[in-house]
Amino acid sequence: MSDRIDPSFLYPGNPFFLDYVRGRESVFEFFDLPPGSFAPILEQRRAAVQRREELAARLSQYNRGLDPPPIVLDNIRALGDPNVTCVITGQQAGFLGGPVHTVYKILTTLRVADRLTETLDARVVPVFWLATEDHDFTEVNHVRFLDDVGSLKTVSFEWEGRGKPIETLPITAGIREATEEVLSLFSPDRELVQDLLRPETGDDYSTWHARIWSRLFGHRGLIVVEPRTIRPMAADFFRAILESADATTSDLRGSAARLEKEGYPVPLDVRQTGKLFTFSEATGRRERVTTPREHLDRVLREPERYSADAALRPLLADSLFPTVASVVGPSELAYQGMLLPLYRRFDTPQPVLVPRHGYTLIPRTDARILDRLALSVADVVRVDFAPSAAVRRLVSSSILDAFASRRQAVGEALQPLLPVLSDLDPGLTARWRQTSARIRQQIDQLEERAIRADLARSGISVRRARRLKSLVFPSGRPQERVLSLAHFASRYGVGWIDSLELCGDPFQYGHFAITIEEGDE
């Protein structure tokens, strides 16, 4: 199975993203370059002055600690060449890989980098920005998976350091306990995948998760970077942000007004975003800078104590990396639509935005159920999908006809009693109605049992249909945003990741329903 799903079924609340992937030109005006305009950004990047040697040195030191294959270090060395550029994507450090859409972002990035290397006749390398400077603990402290009956389960851990950046999170006893709880759910033959997901001695939480991505995609040359690795290079950028605080807010307000004029929601709160964070000396917590002028000198001395918020993070990355394309999810695309004035203000080329591909993974056994129900995954994700109605279509017509005719016959047999009872005692009319309703109810219950028995012979049930809904659209959200990498790795290994390479043009957004097979470790 490899069906394409209309993104409006999955992301109906994000019209900006939907218009972008459908090619509406008025949406492209929110960006410096329209989709596919890679040649112009390549020339801009080659002409830009960047500290490539220092960047390569820092990336090399960090990635060597992840024990990567040689191709990763070769890609890092290549970044020192002014003719070499990169494709970048990023995500928070979700527990054990977090929701599976992070895999899809990285995979799209790898495919885009390979394709651009071919089409531009210039080397383009893939980069993954692991956003460990973030302090939103509840975004990363859990994984979700479905149990065998289709119920959504969560495994999580706590941390007394909530509010601190995730880069300061050690591997605590609680994290180890939660990790082993998740790994205990793996099939017994998945020992290699369990080892892939375990931390090594000396890892903190962030390095451990960087290692997971390097283990999964290092053979494809993926460079992993944490912000703490390169923040010392960002002093000038941070100071420019502080000096332009009021202008930045004004720029974001202007973008918000343009979005509203076009009828789009405003994804970022312009009262809060577009500002730096600093790390409190007293508590270690990440705090938004509210008095920028007071930090102008300190940011030059201690740039490592500052970090960018969601609006500034793309600009920081693109000020340090020679980025020609940025792979983003639906929500990111919407808020990147507010950032063009900031790219221009800080004289940073805005890369071409490439929406990541999306996938809904269907185990082979569930794909067979869909076939029997004559349904596609797109049918199941629709809001009006009714499991009971879907399975009822497969019931033998002879059974349904027999019950329909007997139900009618019983009604006709009881009808002559009504005038007789009414003449004897008008109060018996109500009793007649109760008796008729009770008999119909008994017939309905008997019919339901007959239906279940008939469906059971072919392995179909309403319960299985409900489980299908839970699988492809858990909690009313796209599968890729809820179910974890660990959920699929526990049952199918990680070999299925390679099968996703076959779906669609990486430059053209698509969401695909993919049948997942028992994979290799």
C-alpha cells in the first residue's frame, strides 16, 4: 500500500501550509524565494562571508563524540569549502526519538540534499539541529504508543529541573526507569534496536539523543549539531538582535498584519517572540530577555549564556550555516511565513522552504483489514468515518434481509392487537408500545450477535475497525504527531525507514500511507 492522502484531512487548521503545498502564489510572497528556487540561494550562499573553518572544527569535535561513520566527518570537512552548502532541519530532543515525524524530517532532508547535489552540480550536505536549548520539558519527557487493543499509552519521566534548558538534563534514575519500561515492550528479537536506543556511559540526555540520530542516519552523512556547540560563534548575531529589539517586534507585527489581511491565523505571539533567552545564574532556568540594552556588553563576553527563541532560531542557524534549503513541518512553515522581514533586517539569506514528507504507517495485518473493508487510509482519517457502518457493509445480505423481513413481520403481527387492547382499556395502549419496543430490541440484539458471528468468520469486527481509527488518527491527530519512533521500532525494527525513500519527489510535498512489513533490525 502506498496511497497519497489529502493533507487537508490531516491539517485542516493550517490553511497557510495547505495553500503553500498546493502552490498558491500569494503565499509565496511571504518568503524570499518560491519553492524550487535553489540556484539563486546557492549563489547567495557562495557569496556570503561565514566562519566556515571554525564551524567545521566545532562540528567535528562534537560529532566525533557520537562515534559517527567516516562520511559524517567528511561532510563536516566539506563545509569548510565556500562552494559547499547544506540542507538543515531541526527538532526538539523528544524522549527516545519522540514522535515519528522527526524521522520523516530527517529523511526528507537527506533526500533533498542528495537531489540538490545532483541538480545543482554542487555538494550539499544534510544537517540536523537538535534543539536542546529549549526548556519546554513537557514536549520531550514522554513517548506514546498503542497497545494491542488500540488504546493509547504514555511512558514519561519527571525532572526537578523543569524550566532549565534540556541541554542541562542528566540521565537520571527516572529516565533510566522509563527507558527500560519502553524497551521491555520490544519484541524479544529486537535486541539490536534496543541497543541503538540505549545511552552510553558518560552521555547526558541531549548527547544520548544526538547519538540515536547519528546511529540511525550517520551512514547517510547526517551532521548532528546542538546549539551549545556553536553558541560561542553567535555573539555578533545575539548583539544585533538585542540592539534591534523594538524593530524586530515591529517587523513581526507587520507580518502578523499581512497574515490577517490574507485570512490566515497568526502562529506566533508578537508580544513575546523575536527575543533572546538567557540562563539565570541563580536558578539555571531559561529566562526571556526583557531589558535588551542591559545585555549588550555581556552577550559579547558570554554568548554561550544566550539562546534564540522559536522565531529567531532559524535566523541563528542560517547566520552560521550556509543553508540553501530548510526542511520544515506544517506548523514551522506557518511561523516561518512571518520571518522574511527579519532575514532582510539582519542581512541573512532566507533558504528555500521544503515541507517534509509525511507518512501514515499501516502494519500488513491492518492493511488486509482495510482491503476487506474496501477502505483506504484516507477514508479512515476523515472525521465522518464510522467504524460500525464500515464493517456492516461486509455482513451477508441474506442475514440482514432475514432480520429486516422478520422485524417487519413481527410488527405486522402485533398491529391487530392495538385496537383490541385500546377498546378494552386505553391504558393498555402504552403497555402494547412497551412490549413492541422490547421485542424489537431483542431482535436488534440478536441481529447484532448474528452480525458479529458472520464477520468473525473473516476476521472482521467493529473493534478492529475502531483500532484502525486509533492507529491512523490517534486522539484525533495525525499518526506522525502522536505515535513514537519507539512504538514502531518495538514491533518492526527500523528497516522500514528505508522503504519510505521510494515515495514521491522530495521537492513536492506528499503524505503517504505505507504498509509496514516485519523489518530488519
